[in-house]
Amino acid sequence: MKNTKPFNLNNSKLIFFSFFVTLFFSSLFFVNDLQAKRERYFYVTLNTTAGDITLRLYNETPLHRDNFVKLVKSGFYSGVLFHRVIDNFMIQSGDPDSKTREKGKLYGDGGPGYTIPAEIIPGIYHKKGVLAAARESDNTNPKRESSGSQFYIVKGKIFDEQALQTAQDRINSRNAANKITEIHTIPPKWREIYKTKGGTPHLDTQYTVFGELVKGADVVEKISVTKTDSNDRPLEDIYIISTKISKSRKLKTEELY
């Protein structure tokens, strides 16, 4: 009689388990890939008196993204000034009170009447061209909640190693004063960007960044170098005429930024 191996129930269970695990992870990868292909990005174009600026909103910051989309769709920003402009730093807008555009008036306190919980995401930082939310200082706003409507676009400047160390120390000092014990260290990748393209590293971990410039770098530059008064308001009004929004599966980036 020929020798035959007896049926091994344990081996059968092992084979079935391995098949199930393989099927499970294959399905998981398929779903993730499908979700990635279905992911859409919001793009907002600000038609300003200085030209058009197009921004991509980050899906990683859904509270800020959805709020910005809501305001844009409602026409909230039409007529709003760029009320605070500082060259080599940023251009700021979003105060609805500035629609009156009274000559010489200081703006910056207006909003929709609410704030947005901070969405300060690891890996998202203040490189040149990002869109971020303005807010009140830590003294009155320790949770670092964002203004419901005011935003800024970073122009920034180039930093060397010494300046980056100063910025890092400044961040940790502010965080400590706000009872945040985690020590912030600027990652090598960020350092390289700040040393070659620029940004505002001293604002990292302090404010919510929720988008970035994809078109209109020349317009941001034009606004940033305009002459301003002692309150950083442009002497000649620069404002948002209208806004429009679109969605796309295509991930657009600005090569210059």
C-alpha cells in the first residue's frame, strides 16, 4: 500500500486564515486607492484689484476648508480689503468691516462672529505661499482658535541657520508661556525650504495653515511691496472684487513656491 499523508486539519485552518488575511489587506489597499482617486481638492480664486490669486485648500484641515468654502460661496469676501500688508512677511485680508474702506481707518477686528478650533497639523508649515488663518494672541486665546474669516498669505523671506535657530527658540518660548511642554525642532526638510525658498518659520505650531498658493505669485508680490501707512494698511486700497470656487481631482501646485 502506498504511503499517504493523513489530512491535517490544522494545516487547512492555516491555509484558510492566510487566504483571509491576504484578501482582507488586498481589499483595504483597493479601498484606499479608490478613495485617493476619488479625493477632490477645492480651489479658490480671489479676483483682486491687483490681479487674480488662486489657492488650493488643504483636505487635512477640514474645519478651515469648509468654513472658507462657505464664506466664498456666500460672497462674504467681495469688497474686503487687504488691510494689513508687510513686505517679506505676509498679506492679510478677511475683515468684513473693511468693505466700507474708510480712508486711514485701522481694520482687523471684524469677523463673522465666531472662531474656528485650531487645526495645527504636524507636517504642514509656513513655507512661502501658504494660506493661514489669523487669530487673537495667546494672552486672550490660549487654544489658538482661528478667526472665522481673516486670513493671510505668506510671502516670507530667506532664513539662514542662525535665523532659523532664533525662530525655533522663539516658538519654544511662546509655547512654554502657553503651557505647551513639547519642544519644537525645525525638521531638516523645512530648514532647506526656509533657506532656499523662504517663509515665516517663527509662526510654525502657532497658527493654522489650511492651503497654499497655486497661481498668482506675481500678484502676491505686487501687493506685498505696496506702500503702506504706520498701521501697515496700503495707502492705495487693494481689495477683493469677487471670488469663485472649483473642485478638481487634479493636485495643482505652484512651482515658484
